[in-house]
Amino acid sequence: MKPEISVIMPVYNCKQYIFESIKSICNQTFENWELIIINDNSIENIEEEIKKIQDDRIHYHAFVEHEGLFNSLKYGLQQAQGDFITFHDPDDISSPTRFHEQLNYLKSNDDLGMVSCLIRCFTNDTSYRNACTFIEKIQNAYISKEQIENAIINKFSPVIFPTIMMRRSLLDGIEFHKEENELEDYFQIFLYLLKQGRLEKVNSVLYYYRRHKNSYHIQNEKNYSETVQAQLSKSGIQNFIKYRELYKDLKKEQYIVSRSKKDSPLRILMLIDALNIGGTEMYVLELAKSLEKSGAHVVIGTSGGPLVEVFQHYGLKVVKIPFTSDYISNKDIMKLIKLTKKIIDEEKINLLHCHLFASMRLGNDIYRSYKIPYIVTLHGLFYPNDVLFSSCINATKIIAVSEPIKKLIESKLGSRIRGEIVVIPNGIDMENFHPQHTVKDFKNQLGIPENSQIITYCSRLDWGKTFAAEAFIFACFTLMAKNKHLHAFVVGDGADKNLITHEVNILNKMLKRDAIHVVGAKFNLLPYYQNANIVVGTARVALEAMSCGKPVIAVGNHGYTGIINPRCMNEQWNMYFGDHDSIKKADPSVLAKDLNQLLQNTKSCKYLEKWGRRWCEKKFDSRLVAKDIFNLYQEVLSKKEVENTDKENMPNKIETDIQTKESLLLEKTSFIISKIPDGIEFTPEISEVVFGSNNALARYCTHCPYCRFDITMPFTIILKDKKDSCKTLTVPDLLHIELNSYNYNNCIHKQDCECGALVNLINKCGMRIENEIKNNPIIDKHNQYIIFEIITRIYVNFCDPGILDLEAGIYGSGSIIGEDNPLVKDTGKDEFKKNIAAEDSTNIHHEPLYCYEDDNFDYDANSLMRGYPYNRP
């Protein structure tokens, strides 16, 4: 007879306890089981103990070599015949009724894939008794599936794996994969199983968990804790549990994009901070799918998020880039650059496409370091100024998804933008979003009558969209007092979901019926669009709903724009349907009036349904949008190819160009330095290099791999007296020359310093300054003025000479122009400020800088002199 339960017992040593463990299985009240014992080449003679028990249901297998836990489990599963599987540690004991109770529990609860039980933790070693008491109490505190899942979300595992009995079907397709230097443990399998089915515990003690000095987890206690935390972090299990209902929408029959794009000449790395649930993420998904269909190779670089599974479902490759916040610190940027460059090399990426704050910063730094072109898509008006300034100026192209975004960027950055700004809207998959109903009996599934009227609101529930959601539920409440057939659905998730749910519960109590429903995030929005009489939303939601042939009322993050119709379609598009601009704030009374107008006028609704679909087909079809972006990519890469060809064909010209610029820099130096104040004994050395001019912010220089860098800002060199006399001379605007694509290919430094050529140039300038000072022993103080607002400290990391560390600061000029300043005292403030103004009028291109401010900066040699001199050997 085929066994109903298969028990798998991997064994490595444990001779002292294995007989008792096997005997507890043989004593089960449920008898239709098989025990598969895998001896993983134990040092101890455990076979002697096993043979003491004669039972045909026991199958013994011995490995010739030690192959590890995962191979033992894999072999055991291959041998297993039962429809239900459990694992058993060779030092633990099962209660006689365990199999019977767990099997009945599973058969009585079809919604469960696994069942566990309470434990009794025991030991013969007095030193472990306190630990046993703690383990038992904390493990037995979590019983229901909700309690267990909440514990997992909070990064605690409340289940001992061998206590679990599971349906065999959950293990179909499992792969055992061990990372290098990672501890082998059941926990990886446990996390996999949690994604396949839910788990609950029988409220009875059915498993006895033994602690002793030779147990695997005690010997590897530290590594085990680290493994559990690492697995919880990288598995995405918390998101999977939170959004389990969303993942149910991923039907196997949905099409999967082919990944046979190894030889594609267009290779895109899409950088997005996180794959959360929202319009930006869906934009990236639709674009990536369309690009792959068009023959491009697309890789998604992200920190993770609930939509990772969705992207992977469509065959898109997702790689981990650990963005930890909207802003990347200078401490982390080098690690991210190194990691991203490795991905670029492995995937042969030739273009970056960036979408949110941190990814835009990274794209900019990758461009500055490796000259890989990057495109930025701006999805809203929520980007801070420092992000726009630091990321958009160098962008090869900037895509704005609406006209208001383009106007915003033009007003803030103006002519400083290197690339062109183009408006390309969100693309909608017109084949997926269509009017025909895809889910039968949808209203019946939702538990509402077939003759009900439905209004759907879909949005992220945070920021200004929370106000829009509140306006929606109160507007619907007003109408529902008179219309008992009206139901409203709020689809979405976010920080304010609990707030909206609480308000909806109050309104439903006042109505004395469940008329407003908060259903959370849904990946498959089609049935909520298709079964709605009206859809309320903004941006992408408005376009998807119109594609499904539904009349739409636009209200979004910015405010209210009303019913979308042919007379105001251009105005609606220019305001991006209330998300980027609006005509008024979201008002429940106004929204209720427009909703009632559409509900009462079916003829107008029929017209809007057909018109909206046609408009989306002409302007927002994802195939048209992807084609525009595809062409943009090709334009960028063609331009880069031409530039590279020009460089390859003119190597001598480049070298000559470098020599000419160096000579010009040195020549410029001799004109600036004139005289030293009488009586000042000064022996200078190069100490710091400053990018920027007076009263201006400037982008500091990132590291330049292979001795290549691109600087579009002036240099200033600070001189320090070697005697440290605090009489520090500066040479403002020493090198007011733009160095575009200043390529150095011959580094004179013996060490692997990627900025060796830059160091060489600075040293040459410093030597020239020294000569000029020696040749002019007297300097007229009235011709010498000082203003110093930006210091960028650059020093070579001696632990890793290939990495250049950066630090920057802004200092106010108040103390610099004080009357007690020895270099300003005789000049006078008025003349000094005139000189400053003259300097500020210089027409030089500047870029923004992440920095810290210190208005009380004391201008002296000791304050300025930090870091390493540049004349190191």
C-alpha cells in the first residue's frame, strides 16, 4: 500500500539519540507512513542503532561521501511516495498522536498548505534549561496563521521546521541552492514553502525539541542567526505575505516575455529605487515588457519591493542594488558604483535609464565615471531641487511624462541642461486594458447584487492622494444615502490605508450597510475597471480606465480637474488629470455632483466610453510610447558611437590637445600670481583643490576610472605655508578654464591611482606658482583679495588606491571679509565686495553640490588644511 505520509530524516552522527527518535515514529497511532533515513557519511556508527529497529516502513540510505543537508533533503524527496511530507531531526521526539492530529487538521482546512504544532523544549544539560524555557514559551506564543505571518514580517521565525507537515504539492519545483559560505539549514526551504501555502499550528504539544551541546544549531548558533536574518532580508517574504492577494492575480496563463536577447545591440539597465506598488513602477514594467518585445535586452536594477515577483513573472531579469534611502551617502556611493559597474560589465549594458531619487544620483555618477550615457524619466512634481540639479544637468536625455513636468524642469534648470527634454506620456497596454469583461460573476464574488452600480477609485493611499481618496468616499457617502444600489471600491495601498479604512468603517455604520469597500492593492485591476460604471482617479489610472472604455473623473495629488471629455482633453492632459496641476482642490460636494451627473446620464456615459478608448489608442498606446523611447535610445547610442569613433581616429589630436591645455593652464598661473606682502616669509605647497567660483555651488569631481574625467568647472588652488604660520595665501580663480572631456591616458604615478594625471597637472601648477612667488618677493596687498565659499577635499584612499574618496563643504564668507582679516584689512570692505561681484559675473557653467553648511567657519590655515597633500610620490 502506498504510504500517505513520508517522513524524511537526514542524519549526520547523533548516534546517542537516534534510536529514541525513530522509536517515537514507530509508535505513531497513524500507521500508514514511511521513514526515509539518509546517512550523510556520519563519523559515528549510526547504522548499528538503526538496525536495532525492525520495521518494513523504514528505508535506510547511506552516502559514500559527506554531501550536506540540502543534498540529503533532495534525495529524500526523490524517494518519498506520500502525498504529505514531514521532516524529523534524529535527536527529537514526536508525540504518538502527532501524525494523526496534523493530517486531520490539514484535511479539514483546505486553505492551509502546512500545519505545525506546539513544542516541548527539553534538555539533560542544566546549562541549557533557561534557554529551553525561553524557546518553548516564545515558540508556543504564535499559533494562528496571522500571528505566524506577523512574526515573519517582523523578522522572527516562530516555527521549528521539523514540526511542520505539508502537502507534497507545495514542494513541486523547489530548488536547493546554497550560497557560498552560507550555513545549510531548513530555513531557506521554510521561506520557499511560505510562498506556496499558509501555515497554522495545532494547539497541542506534539513535538519534543531537544537541546544538547552537539546539536547543529548550538554549534553554529552565531552563523544560524546571521543566516536567518540574511534569508529574511533577501527572500522578499515580508512583501509576499503583505501582498499575497496581489500575487494571486499572477495567472500562469498570462504571457511571459521571452528572454532570448543575448545578442541585442540595445542593452538597458533600468534603475529604480524600489519596486513598490504605484504608477512609476507600472510605467517601468510596461516599458520593459514592450522593449523586450522590440528586441532590447532589459535588466531591472532595484533594492527590491513587492513587485519584484511580478517583474520576474514576465521574464524580466531583476538584480539587487541596495538603495537604502532616497539619498545615497558619500560613504555608500563608491560601493554602489562598483556593484553597478559589475552588472554593467556582466550584462554588457550600454545605456542607463533612471527613474527615482537614488537611482538618478547613481546614474549621474556612473556617467561621470565611465561615460555610459543615462536617461532620466521624471514621473511627477515631487522631485526635490537638489535631486534635479545633481542628476539632470548631465543627463543625456530627460523624459517628462507630462507638460507640467517639462515646464518645471525648464524653469529650474534652464540652459544648464546638457540633454534635450522630451515629453513622452505613460504607455498603456491596449491589448490588456480593454472593455470586454474578463472575470465572470465578479459582482457575485464580491458579495454585491448584480443590479448594483459600481464606482471605482484606484490610487496609492498616501501624500496628496489621501485627500483625493477622502473626497471620494465622502462624495460616495452623500450619493449612497439616496441610492441603495450604489457601491464604491477603493483599490490601493499606502501609508494612509488604515486611516481610509477607519473612515470607511464609520461611514458604512452610518449607512447601516457595507457600501464602501477598501480592497487593498491589486495587480489585476481589470475587473475593477470593467465592472465599474465610473472610475475616479488620476494619471495612469485615468488612462487605463479610459482604455477599458469607462467614463473617468480626474482627481489626483494636485487636485480636481473633473470629467474627462473631448472639450477639455488637452487641458486635462496638460494637467496630467489632476496629478501635476488642477483647477481646484478635491471637494466632496463637487465630486458628488459630477458623479451623480454621469450616473443619471447613461447616454453621455456611452459616448465617453467609446471616445476615451479611441483617444488612448491614438496617444497613449504602450507600443507607440515604447517605439518613441526605443528611437530615443538608438539616437543616444548612435551619437555616442560617433563620438567614440572620432576619438579613436584622432589619438594624436587628443594628446596635443592635452598638452595645449596644460600649457595654457600654466600660462594662466603666471598672470594671476604677482607679489607677496612685504615681510611675509612664505614657502607654499599644494594642499587642496577647489572647484567653483565665488558665491556659487559647484559639482565636485567624482573618481575617474582609467584616468578619464570630465570637468566643466574652474579650479582654485590653495597654498599653505610649510611653516604653518597661519598666513595662508589663496589664488582665487586661478584656472578659469573649462576642461570638457579632459582625457588623460598616461598616468605618471607608479601606484594604481586613477587620478594620477590630475595630480600631475596640479603639481605642475604648484611648481609654477612657487617660481612666480620666488620671482616676485613683494606683493601689493590692495590687489590681493580673498573669498572662499567652497572647499572640496579629495584624497586617495591608501587602503585601496583605485578608489578616490570625496568630501565637500560650503563655508560662509562673513569671517573672510572681516576687518580683522590681514589680507583684507587695508583694502576695505567696499572695494573687496566690488571685486567679489566682478568675479561672480564670470559666465561659467556650474553644477550643484551635496554639501553641509557652516556659517561660522573660521578662515585659517588649520581649518583649511585637512587631507593629504597632492605631491605624494
